[in-house]
Amino acid sequence: MINETENLGILQKGQIGLITGLAKDCGREVRQRLLDLGFVRGSEISVQNISPLGNPIAYNIHDTLISLRNEDAVKVLIEVKKDI
């Protein structure tokens, strides 16, 4: 079951999200960097590791581990797809 669109910052360990796009207020450089890293519509993403202070968080996307700061993660729009 797919829920409404949220940002990547709400994804919890053990959940899979489906990327639906990037936020409209995402700056051009950040948008391009996220797209280059594979944060494209339709990609599945999950939380792999959370740093001790909660920032940054390592995400698994396209079988690659990408670490994002919270201020960048909220620019990625997702739907929580399912729990793993």
C-alpha cells in the first residue's frame, strides 16, 4: 500500500520509499547533484544507517550507499511503499 507524498526525512529504517520527485524549492546545484546520484522518479530507497547524532543518514538507492544531510534529504519527495 502506498501512502501520500512526504519528504525523504520521514523514512524510517525498515521502510522502503518510492521517489516521486524533488521539491520545487530545491536549488539548482542541489537538484543536479541529487539527480546525478540517482535520486530520480520511480527509484526505490531505504535507510541503511543513521549516524549517532541523526545527521547525516546513509540511504540505499540503486544498490549504492549515499549519505545525505537532513537539509538535502527533505528536498527529495517520496511515498512510503512498504515495510521490509
